Amino acid sequence: MIETIAKGIIYLALGLMGVAAAWVVFQVLFASPDLLVFAEIAIICAVLAPILCLIGWGLRWVGSPARA
């Protein structure tokens, strides 16, 4: 159960990294003032992604059957 939750958190973190990367591509291709709203979303995603990934890896380590 814990390992499944940990994998979900890790996949969420990877998704957030994808959102941040997509924002960079949009900024490079379509630089306009209208897209400045997405900058805040990308910054939040880029900051949360590694934190969530570490939490997911920690939960996965705690929930691994090898530790039991």
C-alpha cells in the first residue's frame, strides 16, 4: 500500500517536471505577456517536483518489503 502511494507521488513529481519543461518551451516559442501567468505555475511545479520526489522515494523505502 505504501509503495503504491510512493510510486504515485513519484509519478506526480515527474508530471510536475513535465509541466515546468512545457512552460519553458512555450516561453521560448511564444514569448508574449499573456503567458506570464504560466510562469508562476511553472515555478511552483519546478519547486514542488523534487520535494515530492524525495517524499515518494522515502515512502517507497519505508514501505519496501526488504526492510521488514
